[in-house]
Amino acid sequence: MVSGGAPRRSASEEEAKALASAIRVRILRLCLNEELTNKEIATRLDSNPATVLFHVRKLVSAGFLEPQEARSGPSGAYEIPYRATGKSWQLNLDSRDPRMRSAMIGAFVSEVGQVPASEQVTISRLGIRLTEEGHARLLERVQNLFDEFEAEKPPEGSTHYSLFLAVHPEGRPGAEPTNTTAT
């Protein structure tokens, strides 16, 4: 469920393709709480503005980013800032899709890699045995917790945090591994 109680829906092929890129997931995170121009996004990602613009256009086309009112930049140039629409929060994404796994894990690894060593990164890992019903109950409770925090209006001066959760069956000896390497 998403805030307001509306059920999540499956992503269209265009939406799934748009989110199957670590850089596009990172762009959405950057534009979630503030409007950023293509140049500002490229600077924060330490990336080429032309490459970033390609990704921004894909996200706009799929409805994940919205262009905001144009403004004059520092040198007087015409700039268009972008803001995330929150649409990605309303989708069920097929986590069995290796592209989606790679994009989400790649974005997480990149973001954690940018946290200064002086800052705390809390990491927890738990091995647990669950029935199918227990697994479904765990996922529902975690999703409800995510939805609850997503729906809250952050107080002035609050700090931005990111939370990444992966619930997966343990690999079994002799089982074919799934490629989850970010590209």
C-alpha cells in the first residue's frame, strides 16, 4: 500500500525500463526533496551532463520526473529544474528481473560509497527461517513501516536518510547464482 491506502500497481514496461538503471534511481533520489537542474544533477553524480540529460529525459517520459518552472542560472543561462513525482513509490517492481536488482543494488552501493567515513552507516543482517505465511507477513509489516515514514511530513531541519532493504532466500550449494552485479 502507498500513503493514502491506495494499492500499488505493477509497473508498465516503460516504467520498468526507466527504473532499471542505477543512475536513474540515483537521479530520482536526488530530486526527491529538491528541484535540481541537469547540470546540478551531473555535478552531484560526478557525471557528464549530456549523459545525465539522456537519463533525465527517460525519467520525464515515464512520468518519474517533472520539469519545474524555468529559471535563470548563475551565468544568466536558461535552466530547467526537475523534481521527482513520487510515482515510483506507487509501483510494484518485479524484483525477479535482474535489471531491477542490479539498478537498485548499484544505486545503493554508489550512495553508501559517497558517505564520508566520519558518518555512521548502520548495517544489519539477519538470517531467519520463515514459512510462506511468515514471509508474506514480514514483507507486509516492512512495507507498512516504509509507507508510514514516507507519508510523514519531515520537520524543518531534519536530515535526509536512505534505507535499503533486501529480503532474499539464501543461495543453496549447487544452485545457479543470479547475476546482480551493477553495470
